[in-house]
Amino acid sequence: MLTRTFSYTDVYKSYKDKNVVILGASGFIGRWLARALSKIGANIFLFVRDKHAAKRIFDQFGVSGVVFELNLVDDAESLINIFKKISPDVVFNLAGYGVNPSQRDQNLAYTINADLVSIVCKAMATAKGDNWVGQDIVHVGSALEYGKDSSDLSESIACVPTTLYGESKLLGTKRLAMSCEQYGLKGVTVRLFSVYGPGEHNSRLLPSLLNLAKNQSLPLTEGQQKRDFTYVEDVVEGLLRIGVINKSEAVNNDRVINLATGQLNSVRSFVEIAASILTIDFKNLKFGEIPVRKEEMQHLPVTNALLKQQTGWVPSLSIAEGIGRCVKFLN
């Protein structure tokens, strides 16, 4: 298959004046996607759990759109009815449960990460617009769907997740594929890896460094585990590029694309780069004081050949560039 090549300007133009739904719009990645689409001039419809909390986020990130406060778990019928009124051209589903360590409710995990996907597909089947040539649904998946496989993570390998989040997200991926076949929809699951940038939960690595007071120490693992670190704006660009893939070009049988740089860096390297930029004294970085989490993945570089084949693009921002952008945004 020939590589598709779109300039970012072409991608932006594709979304102008289109009806775009973002589920989980006030979340870490959702707010950045909403920010980009606001700049483009898309008609965006933002689904959130808490309208007042979302307003503060949207004001900070320059987001403008129609906000719906909706409990996606308990009010599926309302979601379907709203879709019928707005006739979305494309839906970006970033709603999820289980990323944060405190989120361990099994019923909620499967309801939000899997059942909701089926509901969104059903809603789109009855309400989608007719002037869009790209994907109907872009659903965000997770690297944890793969499990602890040590091979290069291509989309074709067998997934054996070992966490509640990974298992429920994998079921969501399967539900998307089945529902797209059932309803004749264009849909794709975009698997993300170690995304970082402004808006991350405070418990994560970069916010811990950003919030470190002068002369305060930070307990860390040895930092030898390697990850594919991708800056959030690169992730958003990837989602937008994947969204314009035409229906005549099948992604693959499982409807999955990895969105990753294809480069591994150790956690220690990430921390040291960030510390240099943030002028943190290295003696305050206490490597080896805490154990590595059981769910940490160990694998070869992530395969992003399909992403490049379908979009003609892969994420390219270095860790230093990404952290630099983060600092600039927050200041």
C-alpha cells in the first residue's frame, strides 16, 4: 500500500466547520485535542462529567465549543439522542477509567472502557453526518492492551493484558471492531504509550518533577525501564491525521494503529533531561528508592510502520523539545 502524505495544513482544513464530538474532553489528552480543533474552526461538542470543572480547563486551554455534562455510564439514551440532534461527522472517544492508580472499580472499568464503545457506535450508526470522508470513530486505546510481551509491539501480535485497565481497554478495542462490522462504520483504535505534557495527573512522572520544591527530594525507581515517550501535541496531531484516513483504505483487520515515536528511552534518561531543563539538582533525584510497579512493560521499540504507512507521518518531538514546550505553556 502506498504511503499517504498529508501536510498538517491539509489535515486542519479537513476538520474546519465539521461537527466533531470529543468524549472525555476535559481529560489530559481530550483538552489538547479540543484546543487544536478550536483553533481549526471545527464545530466541537464536548462531553464532560463536571461542567464547572471543565470550564476552568477549557478557559486555560483556549477551548470553545458546546459543552454537555453527561454521565456516560448511566445515561446512554441521552447520548444517543444528543447525537441525533447534532449529527456528528467524527467522534473522538477519549473517555476512560483506570489510568490513575486510585481507579480500581471493575464494573466501572468495563462499563466505560468497553460498554461505552458499543453505545457510541450504535449512536453513530443512527446519527452520523454524510459529508465526512474520514473515520467515523477514533477510539483511544492503551499500550497495556498488549500485556508484558517482550517483543516489538506491532499491531498484529497477540494481546495478553495483565491489568484491569489493559483487559477492559482490549475489550473496548474488540467491541469497536465488531460494532463497525455490524453497523458499517469506519473506526479505529489508536493505541497510545507514555504520553506526557501539561494536564497530566499530578501523580505522574513529569508533574512530580514540575512540582518539586527547591531542595526537596523525589523518590524514584532505578529508572532502567524503557518507554516510548510521546509529547501530547504529537499525540493530538496523530489522532487528527488518523481521523482523516478515508474509509476506502482499511487500516487492518483489527482496526488498530500504534501511535508512538518508535524510540525507547529509559525513565532515568527522561528524568535527567527534565531535571536539566527545570534546573533541578540531581542530588535530589533519589533513584532506586521505590520499586518498579508490577504492571510496568518491558519490550523492544514499538512498531509504528502502520502509522507511517497510513498517514505519512510519525511523532518527531524529542523529549527535550517536548518538555521545553510544556514549560513554555505553563509559564
